[in-house]
Amino acid sequence: GAGKPAWSTEQDDSEAWTTSVVPTVSGQGCSSDLDFSFQMEELEADTLYAVQVRGVNEGGDGPWSPAVTQRTQVRRPKIPSDFNEEDITSTSVSLSWDVTEDDEWPVTAHQLRCVRIGDSALDTPWVTLPPAEIQGGRIVKMVEDLEPGVEYAFSLRALNHVGPGKPTPPLLATTLCEAPPPPQQPNSQEQTPYSISLDWRPPEPDNGAPVEGYCLQRRMHEKDDWETVFEETDQTNIRVDCDCPNTYYHFRVKALNKMGWSEWSDAIMVATQPPPPPAAPTGITVFVTHDSVTLKWLHHRGTVAAYEVQQQYGDVWTSLVDCNSAVAGQLAQWEHKRTSRGERHSRFPVAFTKENLQPGTEYLLRIAAKNDGGQAFSNAVRVWTEGDEWSKGLSEIELRQLRELCTRCQCPEAYEPLIKSLYDVPTLGALSRQELSQVLDRLRLTPRQQERMRRTLSGSPHAPSRPFRTTASFDTLTFAWDAPSVGAAAVYPVVEYIVQYQLQSHHASGSESWEEVHCGGTSCVLQDLQENAAYVVRVAASNEPRGSGPWSDVAVARTQPLACDDLDLREMVRSALHTREYADKVASKLYHEQWTCTLLKRLDKEKLADVLRAMQVKDGAVCALVAKVSSMPSTPARATPTNTTPSRSSSKKMDPT
């Protein structure tokens, strides 16, 4: 038989038909149950064809069958050519490819698949792109809302009504990194009267660069100025010391990566707890005249906010209103002196005088210490004012004591003025340095006579408070104490403190062999101690004319065990130093000072050597460690913490507690 495909059923001219001969299979003939098939190739796409068939044998050509029409299909599109990225930002990639203009391979749309490296491409659907901008014979498409610092694989395929064509090979592109987003709002799980514990979660995502540190700020409620608590720390759990109990604070945090700082997080408002009720005032001294009573006691800064002096009338205690302003003024004056002069005293004397009393009369007084946590009362003080005869002059004994004082001080001319002012020797000795200076100025004594008078009246200092431990390591203990109460010794202030210490085992056996350290302030560091050992410590104050006074009560503190839990730090020090025992000791010192290999690497050689020498590391070990740290792989540079971090020998990471 022969097949005749045609361009159109309307073409009747036999010459317009294309004829092909389809031979039968040899030996089978044309059986009625045999099917014939024929495939026409190299036709035009999307074209209508007419086909008719006739049989041929030795007798000639048979008639044509009725024509059958069939349209060829459209070809699937080709792979888009020259698929590339044009521009990359932190959140977008601009893609482009050539425009397809071949009618045999028509394109009605394009589909794009964007897969994040590490994710499964099978789970990511193809997205049909809307009509895009054409620039210079190329189609340009901007893919947005991507994550910074992430590598993506882009695949493109063309589409028509037959279906999609083959996709392009994956095009890899990495978005640029940028500063991290703000961390989550800080959270507080624990508050005390003088501290707040904060924690927060790192920003998600990190915008392509790991977070290297955080900056924490705070401000008091109803104030506008923010204060930097930690300029840079890698911790996300921090305890912040606060000066004011029962006070609201606002905290905010921002994150840092190699691209810069994030915006501030949402602020959280947290209140410190009310303080515990203060201790009752103790150590009250009384000075009585015929018409006044003066009470003097020590104020404990940080535990007491105000005082109130009360007098008992019958069974009722009544507040003396004039006391409130008088004592408040003294507290404000001492606080101003402490902040303006940088003084560290936490205890100082305050006094109140009740005047216009009746001579020879009994009075019952008490002092109330107050803060936000409550109040506490001292024991009642029962006093008798002097009789009328007291105001008329001094007794014979007081006159003799006063005459002897003036004779020793070589200022007999002061005898008569002192008698007229009713000052006896015990009263002069109880005056503070400022009050005594005012009295001596009124007597018109020469500076040399005033100095002799002060030395004669001066006594040795009182005992300081029991020392308390502030910090401890495996070979050091730091103690602090409160200055002695101010009495007659205030005429000559304390010039130094004597600190004595010994092992607790020696103290228990009655040993009198004490190690001794002298210092000028109310704190002292004891060095070169045994590790994991208990020590007994006591303190005495000393002034110029009388020397040292009585010893304080003893305190007991223990050094920490010698250990380094940072395995990387320990192995690094061991590899640098040949003596394993000494290497472990140096590693423990670094560990207890909260150094890590990463922080040490960030220091330059001179700064690292200064840090090691400050910890009394041997010179040879210093050189070996500096060389070892310098040879370690580099880490991303970052500013070391400033002096807003907890105090130590040099800048280092913050105390995680």
C-alpha cells in the first residue's frame, strides 16, 4: 500500500500529496487480520495534516480511503540559555537569561525553583514566574525575601501548553551577610535587693555571620539616660549588681557580628526586691548636759534608709519630728562626701541632740532604723539630765584633770576659757576632729599648742569590724572590713591597718606565729597561700600618736582547690611548659581569672606578657606561653571587654554568675 500525507484536506491535486510506499512483510501477503502501521517524521510542529491510504498489487492501484486529519503537537521548550545571576544583596538575587524566539520551540512562561543548600529539592515546588522585564534581549527576574549569608541553588525551566522543558543546571549563589537582627527581649528569673539576673536568646537568624558578643544597657525607671552595664560580653546569662533595692530598672541588649551591631531589643522592666529589715542600731553613746541629750551611733550604708528617734511618754513612743530632718541632712552630707571624694567607708557616725530638757529629769529614748523592708528598734536608752549645779561649773576632780591637760600641752592660757565653756577632759576627748578644731580655734591657741592638745586627747583606734572574704582563688584571699567607729581616735584618723593571718590548724593548736601585712585601705589581698586551706584572719587599726588598737574578731576563709576545668586551656599550657605540675598551676591561675584560649589569642604579645606577669608567672614560662599562644590559629578579632566588666588584672570575659 501507499500512504499520502497532505498539508490540507482542501488540496485535491494529487501532486500536492506526499506519497510513501509501505511494503508488506515478505511471505505474509495482505491478510485480513493483519494491521499495518506507518510513522511520518520531520513534520512541522502545530500543523494540521490529512492522511489517506490505498492498496497496491499486481493488478494496479486501488481506490484511496477517506482522508483522516491530525494536527502535530507543539514541541516542549528548550533549556533556557545563559542563565546567570546579575546582582546579589543580603536578601535578594537578580537572575537573567536569554529570550527564546524560536517558533518551533514556543515558550509561554518560565518556572523557577529556589532551594536552600542543605534542604531537599524534591520538597521545593516549581514557581511559575509572572511576565518579567526584558533588558537587551535578556529576561531579568529579582528573587527577594531571602535569608542573609545563605547559599541557594536556582534552577530555571521554560513552559508551554504541552508542558515544561528540561531545567538548567543548578546555579549557586550566596546572599551577602549583614548585621544580626535584635536579640529577643531579656528575661529575668531571679531578683535580690541588690542584683537582677538576666538571660536572653540569641537573634534568629544570625544573618549569615555568627554572633560574637552582646552589649547590655540599663536605666532606672522614670529616667531617660541609659547606662552601659557590659560593653561587650559573649554571655547570655548575666547577674547585674544594682545599688537601689525595691527599684524598677529597664534593660535592653543588642548583638554583634562581623558586619556590626544589631538594633536594640525590646526593653524589659524588672524591680529589685525590697531589702530585709535593717539591724537595730547598736553601739549608742550618750552625752548629757543639764538641758540636752546627744545620741551618737554608727550608720550602716546600704541597709538603712532613714532613722527616727522616739521618746516615751507614759506607755506611748512618740517620734521626735525634728530628728528626721537633722539625721537626713547628715546622711546626705556623708553620701555627698563619699561620692565626690571617692571614699569607700560603708559605716559613719550620725548624731542627734534633743535640747530644751528639764535639769535632773529622767528620759527614755530609742532609735528606729528604717528601710523599704521594715524597721528595727534599738534597746531603750534611759538617761538623766544633769542637775542645775552642773551648769554652774566643773567639779574639783574635773578642774584638776583640766589643769593637768593644759600643763602637759604647755597652754595654761586655755585653762580659764575651758572652765567657762564647761568643757571637761572626757568631753573634749569625745569630740570629733572637726568639733575639736572648732573648740581650739575659739581658744585662740597657736597651731603647735593645738597639735599638742590633739595628741594628748587622742586615743588608739577602736577595733575594725570582723573582716569578710570578698574573693578567693587557689592561692589568694581578698578580705574587706569596715573602719572602726569614730570616738576620741577620730582626732587622729587611721593611717594604716595591720592584717594578721595563719592556718586554721595552727590557730587551733594555740600558735602565736602570725603572718602580717600592712595596708592603707579597708581591703587587703593575701597572696602565696596554700590551695584548699583554711586561714584565720584578724585586723587592727593604727593611728599616728597611739599606734595600733585592739584586734577585730577573727574570720575564717578557705582557698579554692587547684583545678582547671577548661581542658583546651590546660592542654595548651601543658604543651608550652615542660613541667606538668607547674603547667597545671599556671592553667589553674588563668582559669580562675576566667581566661580562655580564645581570649588569650586576642591579646597582643605585650598585653599577654603583662597579664601573665601580673599573675606572678615565671619569666621563662611567660616567654614560652607567649610563643605558644602566638602560634595558635587566628580567631575573628573582637574588642576585649572594657572596665565595665567585673574587675580583674586586665580586660577579660565577664563573670558568668
